[in-house]
Amino acid sequence: MGSRWKKNVWLGLLAVVGLVFGVAIRPATHLWQARALDTEQSYSPGPGRADDVSRLNPTVMRTIAIDPDSAVALRQIRQLLLVAQARHLPVALAGAHHSMGGHTLAPNGLRLDLRPFKYLSLDTVSNVLTAGSGARWADIIPYLNHHGRAVATMQSDNVFTVGGSLSVNCHGWQPNQPPIAATVESVRVLLADGRLLTCSRRENRELFGLVLGGYGLFGIILEARLRTVPNEVYAYGRVAGPAADYVRTYRQHVDANARVHLAYGRLNVTPTNFLEQATLHYFATKRRAAPGQPLATPGLTEFKRTVFAGSKHDAYGKQLRWDLEQLFSRAQAGKEFSRNEIMNESPALYLNRSANQTDILHEYFIPARNFNAFRRALQRRVPRYQADLLNITLRNVYADTDTFLPYAREEVFGFVLFFNQALGPAAEADMAALTQELIAEAEQLDGTYYLPYRLHATPAQLRRVYPQFPAFVRLKRRYDPQELFQSRFYQRYRTTVDVSSAPVTSLP
């Protein structure tokens, strides 16, 4: 009897071990293979060429780094502009190069790399930060952290520069807020004719609204004065549920809670539950963070990267990623993080290392009333194409009343789509067709699309979604008659609009 009982116990233990091993072996094997394939493969646009993060815009041009000393830099840039004018060379402006439509590239021209130009100064009375346009958020966050302050509005990653962020009028996880332009006190802008102007809501207001969200076409942002907020400790919360209920969930847990200061959502992109499930992530104030509180690193970056890489073109990998993210976020609920810790995130988690693929962003801004209509449009449209949808992040943005080309004209929810696509003409044509369909869907729902990404919108779509664009071009030619500041974006769309009759209306 005893030996039979022991035998049954051993058989039971073996069965449990076998079950655990069987459950674990597939994800372990999958992640091991994903890790092995995720190797760094060098990319160069070629000698005498420049590119951006898309790796789809190799462009013949010369890149010149700007001196970090402000006095030297001003003389250097003015001299470069004189040379460019004399030689009829277009000038493009660049920071972190993360726009994807050639916005930092002008064929056969000069590209000014402003990243060295990154000085910082905080007025501890007004709590306004003065930053050189080349300063990255990765430089700014530790600097402000020392003073107990934090960035008011920025993207969800720290790699971008101030100048680049202002030029695209970025936004991020800051809910119930307009884009970054609303946090700008003033900017110093160098025009094509060498004039250095201070622009604000009181001084040179028209140019203020054109430079912010102006994609480097009106002048060079040399410096910005930005409002900051207190660095606070937040408690993390989450709510998972049907995607159809996301806006209602957002209203209950973000709008109704004044202590929530960061929030974003995720949609499930697995084939079996495609865009049917959503998770709202939010951070609510607990207390002020002490000045100089250590900035803890997120941790597990390589593991998270492997999980993300394993979701590319793999239904099982997508399901595994969603399940692990749900498990991890549930375990994190109630934990505390400082605002600066949350915002000090590197894009190393997801940057593409492959030589034959690239990752492409789209973003569509949809009024809350049409949230589910656009979600259903994505469910219909995206599966018809070859591009691999890896992620959808949801963000809330309030109306922008500062810039000439606002993408948020009322409260909207931003759908940030992250695709993987192969390099080559067929994949690019596939992505262009999908993009045009999604822009058409957004347009029908009183929405807009974001301009820093691939130039797949037709000229007619751009004019309809941004009806003030012809006036934007006309004003550009007023401030820059020789069209010195250019880019692939500008060259693609400038000749497709009739600006002779475009009314030029200033901001209200």
C-alpha cells in the first residue's frame, strides 16, 4: 500500500513537472529564437548622404554640427545661411532625426545638426526652463529632477530634442492637456535673413504660431522657454476591459480624478481579439518628490525588447506579449514612481535593428464621439494589408489654440499605430495604400492625421484635412521669400496648392 501511494505521488509530481515544462517550453523557445534574431545590423545611407529613423529617405546632402557655444553658434549659422543663399542650397534642420517623412532632409542641401546646442537654465522663481534647441529630454529630465521639477509636456520617450518636439508640436501621456505648444512661454528664432526674433503670445505672435508645429520651415528655433511642473510621486493604476468601453473608462478614472497626471491606453492587436480589448494605464499623485530623488531605471529592458521583437509577424508572439503585459501591469498596480522616472524612458525597447525591415508610425486624432467608429474602421482596414501592426497606444489631447496647423481642434483621442514593414517598393506601396485609406476614414469622422510621418497622404487629402495649408505656404514665402528652409515634406506638398488666392488669416 505504502509503495503504491509513493508511486502515485511520484507519478503526480512528474505529471505536474511535465505540465509546467510543457507550458513553459514554447514561450521559452519562442523568446530564445526572437532574441537570437534580434541582432544589430549596420545601416548607412551611403557616403555624402543623410537619412532619418525611417531608413527610407537616403538623401544627398551635407550635415554640419552646430557649435554648443551660443555666441559662436549664432555666427556660425548666420554664415552658413549666407553661403546657402549665395549657392542656392536648401537648408534643413535636424535634431534626433525621428520624423519619418524627410522633414529633416533637403536634397543637395545643407542639414544643420542642432544636437550640440543644448544648454539648460532654470529660473527657480518662475520655474521656467530655458533650453537650447538641441537639448534632449534625456538631458533635461535629470537636470530638472535635481531641482524637484519635471517636464510639463513631451513625448513618451526621452530621445527627442526640444527643437524637434516644438517643430512637430508633440504630445504624450499628459492627459487633458493641449500639445506642447501650450507650455511654451517664448522661443528665439533665427530667420532666413539673419534676424533673431523673440516670439511669444505677446511678441511676434503670428510667427510664434507658425514656428510651433511648423516643421522647421519658418526659421531656426535656437532657444525655448518652457513651463515646468513639480516632480511628484505617482501611484500606478490600471483598468482592463472591452475596447468599446474605453472612453467611458477614461472618463471614470482620468476625467473624474484630478490627481491623475499621466495616462495612456493600449489596444489588443492579437489576431484572435483584434482591437476588442483595451487597458487604461494611469498615474495619480501621492506626494511631492524630494529634489534630487534618484531616477531609477525601468529595468528588464532586454527582456521586454525580446518580447516585443518576438511579436513581429507572429500571432503567437503577439498573444504572448499581450498576456505578459497584462500579467506584469497587474503585478505593478499600486506601485509608486516619480514623474521623472516614468518620463525618462529610452526607445531602446523597440528601435529596429534589422537591415531589411523598418518600423513606421502613424497617428490619427479622433473626437471622443467617434472613437469606436474609427476603431471599427481599423478592424476592417488593417488586416487587408501586408504591414504588420505591432502596437496601438491611445492618448488624450485637448484643443490646440496656439499653432497655425493644429491637429487637435477639439478634444481628441490619438491612435498611435506602430507598424513593421519590409524595405522595398512593394512594401512601401502597400503602406501608402493603407495610410490613404486610414486618412480617409479619419477625415470622415472629423479627425486628422499627424504630419511628421511618411508622406503617403495625397495632396488633396492634406488640403482637406488641413484646409489652412495653402495659407501656411503663403506665409512661409512671406517670412522666407527665397524658400531657404526646405525639406522633403515641403517639396512634396508646396507645389500642389494654389497659394495665389489663399487667404492669410492670423491666429485669433
